[in-house]
Amino acid sequence: MYSSRNVPGNSSIFAPVKQYFQIMRMAFRYKGLAGMNILCNMLYVIFNMASLLVFIPFLSLLFKPETRVAPPDWDRMNLFEYVNAWYNHSMQMYIEANHPESALLFICISAAVLFVLKNFFRYLAMAFLASIRTNVVRDIRNGLYKKVTGLPLSYYSDERKGDLMARLSNDVQEIEFSIMSTLELLFREPLAVFISISILLYWSWELTLFSLLLLPIGALVISRIGKSLKRSSNQGQTRLGELLSNIEETLSGLKIIKAFTAEKMVRERFYNINEAYRRIMKKLYRKRDLASPMSETLGAMVMIVLVWYGGRIVLGNMHDPIPGENRLNGEIFLGFIIVFSQLLRPIQGIANAYANISKGIASVDRINVIMLAQNKITEVANPKKPDAFKDRIEYRNVSFKYDREYVLKKIRFVLEKGKTIALVGESGGGKSTIADLLPRFHDCSEGEILMDGLNIRELAIKEMRSLMGIVSQNSILFNETVHHNIAFGMPGASREAVVEAAKIANAHEFIRQLEEGYDTNIGDGGGKLSGGQQQRLCIARAVLQNPPILILDEATSALDTESEKWVQEALDKLMENRTTLVIAHRLSTIRNADEILVIRKGEIVERGKHRELIDKAGIYKKLYHLQSFG
């Protein structure tokens, strides 16, 4: 397994091979489709070669009718020789029995049929490949999305959203191209090369070996281009992630950008990132586009030398024929040139495929960073599945750290069923972290949290979280209808239940006034609604879930006075007969809490009811008076 924080492929010279086989496994997950693609590619190669060779015996017999072709002899010939002799002998018999023009027509029709079959199987191969590509891309995106939604929140503190988006889109696209190239590189092109070289060796091993002398030089040049492509592709995808992150940040903070007249500053920043991305992509395209003309140029040079060298042999044989010896003649040399010219195409295809696979390997590296990331929030082998909350929640000597420094130290308190505990204190003191530990958004570094006497690590995460409703300071809404947002996570909820939840949350009246009521789309992040309306929808969502445990994370701190009144009334209704953990910014909202914990630098420095803490004249009293008279 690769480390989740190290890009696979940088630690070992064998890593690209591993990633190449990883791409192969993706393609061969669909064995039936891959098998049909391979079969059709093989038939395409065979019919393509046959369509080129069909004319050669005819030309030889047409221009040298006195030449007699011996009938095939299975005992004295290999398979290739037997098929060749059978075809030549049959063609001679046909020409002798018919007019040469009739034979020519037969050859032309045969070639036409072969070309049709060749392209038919080529189309079928691409059709099967299309199914493989789309299936694999779907599977990768599904797997990535599942992983993204399954990783703990702490993972995303070090990741850019734009970079994650680039991996879900562009990197997956590169792998799709690599899958196409992989099947071609493994089967179609090598088979075409093998058949072509076999025919060339049969005709003239000397000329074939001479023609292949310069090809390793081309392969070396192309391999170096491929390695450089992989590096540039990785850099390009990273820059694209930065670009998308910048766009996402700009769209999210557009109001602030305009308010501070920072349009020019953010544009210049975007222009710089975009220019850096352009330079990398220009370099990438130039390298990628160099592979094909480079291989074609090298092949053309070989072809020119081959024509010169082979032509000399043919001319020598014409002036000094040796009877009975199978020597290179004009007809075979013509066929040799035709077949060798076709040999360049699959070699060029291998070069292009190698370039695409090199880019795909870079994308596999980037995707593996996510797919192989360790999810530290895991379940035990046989977790218990709570169906109800019965007694109490206990934080027992809980400490927590993100890296080295502890942000919580020895937190201890008990939240009884039906009671309310409020967390107050300075920003950054650790209040939200205390709340996030309960639904296991993070796990304790030390100590334990118990629910009804059981460590929450022993409970099934899904069932445990279903017992909790969360209303956060920032309203998390989706670009969907009002009904969808209230019924989020409960797709089977009836309209009546949604309306009842909205009434409890003091949201029904403003929803009725929307253009399409509960079927109104509220825009990205609920942008068509005010802050108070957004928050009441979030409360309605929690009401519909009807959880026995509530976590309220500064649910009214970002609202104006009137909106806070509506939302606080909704929260009071929501908290009735429920066990509630409240993070409070405005202390006036938690005067009736059963216990108030004052958090400072990750520790509980004061605890008690509102009146008791006022009488202590400590930190809580100072905070309360600052808000009352500030």
C-alpha cells in the first residue's frame, strides 16, 4: 500500500509498472467486453493485412504468366507457406480458367470485401472499448466520491477543493484515455507488428533485419518523451487544481471581493495562476505532439534507406538470376514496401499510446493519494447498533490534538438525557472540537466518550449519528428545492411531515410566500434566502429527523436581532424534551441551560448554572457583562 500523503510512483523505479497494471485491472474488470475488443482488434489486423497482400500474387501471375506455382504440400510446408502457396496456386488456376480482366475484377471485389470486414471489426472493437471506457470512468468516479464522502473532516484541512475537483474530473479523463491506449498497446498494435514482421521475415530476413536496425533508436527517443510527459502531466494537473480552487474561492467570496474593491487584486492572482497553467500545458502538448511526428520521421528515414538497399538487391537479382532459388524480386519487394509502410502505423500507435499511458500513470498517482488515504474513523469488527438513546453521554478525561499540540485537555462532564449543557468561551478555545467528537467527526486522542455506558467507538457510526441532529453556525443547504433540503437524508418523508417540521421551525410562513412554495429552488447554498430563513430551514431539517440528541453550534450568532428571535423560538421548540449540547456565542440564549461549561485553551475552567457562575464573578461573569453592556 502506498502512503496516503506520498504520491505513489515517486518512491520506486517500479512504481510506473504497478500503476500500468492498475490501469490494466480497471479495463479487465469487464472481461467480456475486453475479450470482445481483443478479438475484434485481432480480426481487424488480420483483414487489414489480407487487404494489402491480396494483389501481390495477382500482379506476379499477371505480368509473368509463364511462372508455374506448385500446389500446396502440407507435409513440406509450415502454416504460413501452405496458406501462401494455396492462395497463389488457386489464383493461377482462376486466371488460366478465366480472362485476366475477370480475375482482376475478382481481386478488386475480394479487396473491397476485406476492407469492409477490416473496418467493420475496427468499429466493433471501438464500440466495445467505448463501453469499457465509460464503465471504468463511472466506477472510478463512484469510488472517488465514496472515498471523498467517507474520509474524516480532518483530511480536508490540508486539501484544496479545486484540487479534489481536478482529480474527480481531469485526472479521471486521463485514465480513460489510458485505458483506450492500454488495450491498443497490449493487443492490436503488437499483433499488427508481429504479423507484419513475420511476413517480412518470410520474404527476406536479410532486408527485414536491416530495416529494423534503426527502430530501437526511435523507441529510446519516444520513451524519453514519455517520461517527460508524465512529469509535465503531474505538474499540469496540480496547477489545474490550484486554478479551480481559486475559482471556487472567488465565487464563494464574491461579496467581500466587491466590498473591498479587490477585483483587480484577485484578477491578477488568477491571471498568474492561469498563465503558469498555460505554460505547463503548452510544454505538455508540445512533448505529446512530438511523439507521433518523431516516430513517423524516424520511420520514413528507415523507409528511404530500405528502398535504396532493397532496390539494389532486386536490381542485382534481375541481372544475375539463380534458377530455382527463392530470391527477392520486384513483386515481393513491392509487397515488402507496402507491408513495411503499414508496420510504421502500429509502431506510431504504440508511441502515441505510450504517451497517453504516461499521462494516465501521472493521474493514477494523483487519484491514489485519495483512494489510498487512511480513514482513521473506523468501526470495530462487530459494532453495536443502538436503536435509541436511553440514559446519558459522558466525556471521560477526553484530550485531542490535530498534530502535536493538544487543543483539548482532560475534558470531563456528563450530559443526562433530557438535559442541556452549554459550552461558552473565547473563539478557538475548543468548543466546536468538543461537539465534533460526539458524532465522531474526529476521534479522541486520549480518554473516551460514552453513550449509555458504551464507548462510542464500539457503536455503528451510521446508527449512532442517526440519533443526533446538528444545526451549525453556517447554514449548509443544497441547490435544490425547499422540500428536498428539509427532507435531506430522509427521501421518503411526506409533504405533510415536511410542512409540520417547517411550522415547528417557524419557517412555514415565509416558505408559503415563495414563488413555488415548498417546490422553490433556493439556489447555490440557499443564496435566494436570507440568513435567518436559511437557518430555519436547517432547524426544520433537524426537526424532521426527530433526533433524541441535539448539537447546536452557535446557531444564532450570525443573525440579526429579528432573525435571531425567530430562530431562537424555533430552537426552543426543537430542544423540548431533547438532550442538547449547545455552543453559545450569545450568552443570553443559554440562561436556562442545566449546566454551563466555560472553555478556555482546551480546558474547562468554570462550570455551573447561569446564576451560580454570575455569583462566582469569574470569566463567565466578565463575558456576560461584556455582551450586556458592550
